[in-house]
Amino acid sequence: MTQAQLEIQLLAMATSIACSLCGVFLVLRRMTLLSDAISHTVLIGIVLAFFLTGDLSSPWLLVGATLAGVLTVIMVETLQRTGVVREDAAIGLVFPALFSIAVLLISVYSRNVHLDMDAVLVGKIAFTPLPSRRLELWGYDFGPKSLALMIAIIFINLGFILLFFKELKVSTFDPAFSKAMGFTPYYIHLGLVLCVSTTAVASFDAVGSILVVALMSAPAATAYLLTDKLSKMLVWSCATGIASAVGGYWLAHFLDASISGSMATVAGFLFTIAFIFAPKRGLFSQWQLAKMRNRKFKLVLLLVHLTQHEDTMREGEECNIENLHLHLRWDDYISRSIAFQAIDEGCAIDSNKVLKLTPRGRALALESLQLGTNLT
Amino acid sequence: MFDWLLIPGLGSVLAGTAILGFLCGTLGTFTVLRKQSLLGDSISHACLPGIILSFLIFNSKESWVLMAGAVVFGTLASLVVLAITKYSRVKEDSALAITLSVFFGFGLMLLTWVQRRPDASQAGLARFLFGQAATLLDRDVYLLAAIALPCLACVLLFWKQFQLLSFDRSFALSLGINVSFFEILLSILLVLVIVAGLETVGVVLMSALLVAPPVAARQWTNKLGMMTFLAGLFGAISGIAGAIISNLGKTSIPTGPVIVLFISAVVLLSILFAPARGIVWQFLKQWKESGILQLDSVLSNLCNLAKEHSGKQLGHSIAMLKEISSQPAGVSKSISKLREMALVFEVEKGFFIPTKKGETYLLNKTSQMGGSQ
């Protein structure tokens, strides 16, 4: 692995971590689509700041873009507060309008200037190791500029999250309670929006606007399927983000394709894996759980059936393993397998093909009957 | 002045954008009412891999071949969103964001892989993202019309079902309507419209065209039929206006953004000035009502004071009324208004008593309030 490859991967990882940290709160607060809006509207901040400064590498571009992101959220919320437009529609109204203004400004006023639209959407992570993009201080080479910037963003995000962890947690899960406690959820909300905006702007340079959305939503949603604890969710989200970055880089390397596109693809793939196989919440384990509950229910039903006919004249007929399917109206193989399960679990014994309840089985049946009468 | 009318090919551009605007407005109505405004955004981004895959498989650049691929992936994306929200605890906003970005990223990967030019600029991508309304040919207009007619026919044919679906899904279920069938049908129509529009206005602006006209139309009417028609009309007008404005200047500017800005202005005006729902009218009404309320409360305070102090004191000063009012600042203004209406009388300089007319006015008000409760 050459140094250039290492640096690109480091930048990809740093970007993923910064985005995944913000993403957790976006996913939990159902604000993920704001990242979509912000990542589009930062363009207008960049364009306006560029017109004012006339310099594409000016740090004011970052400031302008961040402010544009915050402005977007404020506009969406103002529109929503009028009560005539719902949130989803408000987002769908604001960002295309701002984005259109930006596109028009670019096309009208900067025909001769190199403000490449594709670079904005796709990012230029592959150019990271170029000599012109390195941070050199006091004669030492501190690696690529964008990597230094991204690491700074990680520290800002981490600092915000650690400093206001309690406030973030309460205002995310119980906004009304946090208001009652005097945490002013609105300021926390604004702080979060500022973090998301800064992160989007910085990542935008590396991975492009639409893939910022991928890195903010997919790793956090994957983590959401894996754990119930906020702190663990943050860790899982970062881990998934890093895996997408490294996996995406090598996928791009082998296909000779766009790095940011591959990163999004891998992030989506990891989400799909979690969606299907996550313990407890995945499709597969939910399906298994449903199957287990079904069997458990059938077992109790069988035991209740046995208590009804215990010590009666028809016991030999009703409780015979061969005939169970007729009385319980199940398929033959199901009634047999449930009967064997009952024997296995020590709820019944087999005496000449007739099922007899053990004390344990009787207790289970009576308990569920009791539960039934209590409910009604 | 009307030179722009002579621009060759402008006729087909106008026809194309008008058809597209009408179609987007009509179908957008249902998505906005069903709180799925951003589904369009997701679907339109998700079409990218479909376009590239169908190019790879059929090795053709015919627009209908690419469109077919886009339709398949657009439908797939809407099903993925549905599956994620139904089978996991991930909420709709995250599901939309993931689908949008991952499908798009996948498309981007395929595109760069096809062209073997990592992270370089692509003419095809730019067209997909921003559209090129200026290059609409007669052929494209026929294709648009061919998509528009069946879509609109579907809307008319299943009007009742779509109406139920938009307002009361559970009632529709209880009537025995095959709700999921019509939901999927609506999604497919949406995908068709989006795919038809991608070439003209591009991805980002497509979602605006689906959301903005219905939101504008909603401000003017409470009837679904009227709203759908108005949304279509607004869409068509902005399509035409956008195409004309972008051709007005000496150098032509991109049509898509102009259309979006035009319809955004229509939305803003509707939200501010539409009768009944408009914010300006609501604000004026509130202001007027709060003035009347203040007037009534000052009069009622004065009456109470006069009753309590009858015989001891002839009138009451403004300072006194200010002391007991919840909004002291408006008291003197209210008093002068009340004097104009002859509801209070100045017995001495600066001291007021309610007149007979004032007392009956207040009595009427209170009985009205009692009656309405």
C-alpha cells in the first residue's frame, strides 16, 4: 500500500466517522432528510462566498456554506410553523429552490470560472495526495489539508456530543421532559444542526453532496438495528462508517470506479446485512421468533386440550397421538412434532400412544387458562 | 420584443415542459397529501443505476431503453423504502435517505466503472442531474405525451380509490378496497412521471416539481378535484414560464432551475396571500380580533369599576384602567375608540363612565358568548 493510498483511506475514514457521529442523532430524531437538504444548499453558501471573496480556496467558503446549511433548517422550520405546510413538503420546497438559485448563479456569472458542478456532487477524494493540497507548516509536511480539516471536524462533533451527552439524550428521546427540566431543547437542536452543517460542508469537498447523505444515514441506521443503547449506537455507527470507507476504497480500487460511489454502495450493503441478519431486530431473527412463538402457542393449546379430556371416557380417543390432528385441526405432521416437543419438555408422557399430562404440563396449561380468565 | 417566439424548436420545448408540469402537479397532489413529498426525491436519484445498467445490458442509448431501466430501479427503490419501514424499526426519513444515497452511489460507481475514469466529470451525469429542457425535440414531446395520457387516464379512472387512499386509508381498507394494489399503482405512476421528467429538468429539480404545485394549489381550495386541477395548471404554467424566461436573455440559462424558481415564487405568493388560508389574511384577522377583544375588556373593566364604586366615585381614569388591564399599552387607544362609538362618556377631564349604550353592548356580548358555549 503506497502512502497516497493510505492517505486517501485515512481521509475516507475520517469523513465517515464525522458523518456517522452526527448521523446517529439525525436518525434518532427523524431528521435524516435535513442532511439531504443541507448537503444541497451548502452550494449556495459556497457560491455566494466565492462571489464575495473571488477565491476558491478561501476559508470563508466554508463559513458561508455552513451558514447556508443552518439557514436552510431555519427556513424549513419557519415554513412548517406557519401551519399550512407539513415538514416533508417544507423540506421539498426549500432545498430545490435554494439549489436552483445556486445553479443559476453559477451558470450566469461564472462561466469563465472553474466551479465544477460534478466535483461538487461527486467529490474529489482521489486528488487528496496531490502536492497542491498538502498542509505544510514550519517546513514540515502534515499530510493532506482535507485530512487535517476532517480530523478537526471529528473533534468538534465529539466535543459537542460528549459535552452535551445528557442533554442530547434527553432531548432526543423525550423532548417534553427535557423542556420541563430546563434544557432548552431548541438550543441543543440548533447546535446539532450547526454540527451537521459543518460536517456536511467539510465532507462535501471529499465525497460530494449526495454521498454525505449516505454516510450520515446508512451507518447510523445500521447501528440502530444492532443496539438499544445510545453510547453503543455511536460506536457501532463509527465502526460501520469505517468499514464502509475501507471496503469502498478497495472496491473502487479493483473496479477502477468512483471512490465515493463505492463507499455508499458498501454502506448500503452493510445496512442490508444488518436489516436481514441483525440479532433480535433483523428479518431473519424476527422470522425465527415468530416461528418459536407459534410453536410455543401450539404447545400450550395441546396441553389445554389434554386437561379437558384428562380422566374422561374419551381420553383414549381424544389424546391419542395418531388422532390429535383431527381434534386440534392441525396438519398431521405438526400435531406429531408438537406432541413430541411436549414429551421432550417433560409436559406429557407417552403411554401406549395416548398422551398423559405430567404435573409440569398440567401446571402450564392451568396457568395459561388462568391468564385467559384474568384477561376476560 | 417577441423575437424569442421565433427561436427554432421553442414550440416543442414549451409543449414538453407544459405537459410535464401538468403531469407532475396532478400526481404530486397525491404524494403531498399522503405525506410522501420526498419519495419523489428518493425515486429520482435511484433511477441512475437503472439507466446505466440498461445501457450496459442492451448497449443502446435510445431514450426509451434507458427509461425502461430507470422505471425498474425507481419502482425497486419505492418498494425498498416500503420494506424498510414495514419490517424494521428504521423510520421513513432514514429509509428514504438511505435508498436515495445508496442507489445513487451505486449508480455513480457503475457510471465511473463503465467510463473507467474515476471521479472525473461526465457529460451524461450532468444531463441526468440537471436535465436539458432546451434540447427537447418533437420526438421527446410525443414520448412525454405517450406517458402522460395513460397516467392521467389512470388518475381519472381510479379517482375514488386514490381519493380514499389520500385521506382515510383505514376507511378504504374497511370498504374492501385492495389498498396495497392502489398504493403500488400510485407509486408506479409516480415513477413513470419522474422518469419522464428526468431528461427535462434533472434529478434535484424533479422533486420540486412534484411538491411545489400541490402545496400552492392546496392554499386556494379545500376540494381534492379543484386542488389536483390547480396543481396541474400551476405546474404547466411554470413549465411554460420557465422555458420562456430562460430563453429571454441573450445567453440562454438552464431551464430546470428557472422552472423551479418560478413555481417556488407561486408557492410563496399562495402561502402569503391565498384567501382564507393565506398568512397575511390570517394575521390581519388575528390583529383585528385582538383589537376588538381589547376594546371589550376595557369596557367591561370600566363597567365593573363603575358598579363596585357606584355612589362613591363618579368616573375612572385611564391610569386606573391601565392598572387592571392585561395589555396596559392599548388602553388609551381603546378608550378613545370607545368614545367615538359613544359607549363611554367623559364625565370630568380624564375620567370616564360607561354609557347606557355601552352597558347594553356589553350585555349583548356576554349573552352571545354564553349562547355560543
